[in-house]
Amino acid sequence: MSRFKYLIILLILFSMTGCSKNTSLVYTGTLEANEVDINSEVSSTVKSVFVDEGSSVKKGDKILQIDDTSLLIKLNQANAQLDAAKADFDEVSNGSRSEEIKKAQSNVASVEALLSGAKSEYEYRVNNYNDFKNLYEQDAISKQELDLAKTSMDKAYSNFQNMQKQYESSKSSLDLVLNGSTNEKIKKAKAQVDSMKANVELLKYQLSKATIYSPIDGVVQNINYDEGELVLNGANVANIINLTNRWVKIYIPQKYLYKVALNQEVDIRVDNLNDKNLKGKIIYISSEAEFTPKNVESKESKEEMVFEVKIKIDDKSNLLKPGMLVDLELEGDLNGK
């Protein structure tokens, strides 16, 4: 939310005579209004612009359309990933299929056969080595022949151990298939589904933000992008002024504060609109005093303590525009009598 930052000029124009008489306080201020910044929540190029600067819009009117092609592609991908995650979750939750069980059983049988062969090979190599050892002790064979027998025996033993590990692994896999998935695996699959769902919802939200609507009734002040221009996430694409909430700030010296009250009606005059009966209403009086703003010309005025007063403009005809200088007249007795 930002506001017009115009110079607020405080002019205290009053006259006093030697005797007590009713007169008025006249202040000049700059008309302000709420200005809403509209920011993009997606990054892409501008596909369409639906309004012009100066156009009147209602809340919910389209302002811009951001190209959503890439978001639609990402959403399709996310939906496919979600379907895959759901399938995995259903599989681990409902247990294994008979095909998987048969496959695991076949693998165990195959590894078991290999293990049996490796065991027989190892036993043969052990007996062979023992025979070669006896022959070596009788000087019937050379040391080299004995070493070759030892190497063959060691290789057979290593192969036998590896096959034992494969057999134990295949048995564990079969047990897992037969007993169903563990709770940890089910939780992991469920977390994956939840993550994919969140991604789909995020992309749907981003798609909804590809069309930018006016959040208020008002007048388009600025359109900052044209068709085809790249808009980044967070960029300000337009500004809309809310003309239903216009006001003027003035600063009342402490000695005249008693002359103003909340909901007090104020007459408003504007050059070239002297024939118009324009009104305002005091909607805010500061509870704390402050020094007069620096833009006041008089040194004496700068040193005087004042209270900020905010007047809301009642102008259904929209004759008064933000940035106009207006005079506000407060009726009262300057002598305080």
C-alpha cells in the first residue's frame, strides 16, 4: 500500500479586530487518496492487458493476463508424479503381488543352487590341498604345485562366502515380500504422496494468479507493463487509486485545538469550483502534539506545537482529484470567547 506523497502546505489565514467577533480558520492542504499497488505472484510474459490508464474499474475486474503455458506444463508433470506416488503407496499398503512372490522365490532357489555348487567346489579344493600337502611332505611334488593348490582352495572359499551372502540377501527379500512392507516404507510412500499433492496445489494456486484482478473499485493510475514484456514474481504491474476514500491532512495549532471535534463538518473550497457546495468530515485528531512540518514558511509557525487533523472528503461527484489544493474552512471564535 502506498500513498500520494504531496506537499502539505499549512496556511493559517485569519484576521482579528479589537472587539470579539466570530470568524473562521482557513487551511490549505493537498488532497490524497489510497493507492493500491498490484504485484504479480508469477513470472512470465504479459499475454493481455485489459484496461488503460485512467480507466474506472470495479473490484474483480481483469487487469492483466500473464502467460500460463509453462505453469500448465508443470502442473501436468506434477499430476503424473502424483499418480505414480499414489500407485507406489497403494502397492506397499496392499501387500505384494503373487508375481513378485514367485520372482523372489525363484531368485532364492537359483542362489541356493549356486551356493550348493560353491560349497562342493570348496570342499573339493580343501581335500585336494590336503592331498598335495601330504605329497609335498613326501617330496613327491614341488612347492609351486602345493602353492597352486592353496590358491585354488582360497578362491573357492571366497566364492563360497560370497554365495552365502547372496543367499542370505535373497532370503531377506523373500521374507519382506511375504510379510508385506514395513511401517517405515509405508510412511515413506505416504510422505511422497503428500509432497506431490502439495506441489500440485502450489501450481494450481500459481495458475490462479496468472490472471490479475483489481482488488478494489477505483481508477487505474499506472499500467507498468505492455503485452509481451517479461514480468518477474513480485513486480508491480499496476496502481489503482481508491477515489471513495479521499482525505486532506492539516495541522491545527494547540491554541485552536478546542475548535475541532471528531465528525465535525468542514466546508471545502477549490479554485474554479466556487459554485460547488463541497463538504468534508473530521475523522482523525492526533492525540500527540508535534512541531509544525518543515515546509511551513513562518519561523514562528515552525516553532509552534500543532496536532494533525484528517478530513475525509464527501464528494460523490468525484470533482476533487488527488493532488488538488483545497481550502478547508473551520468556523469558530478566534478569541476563544
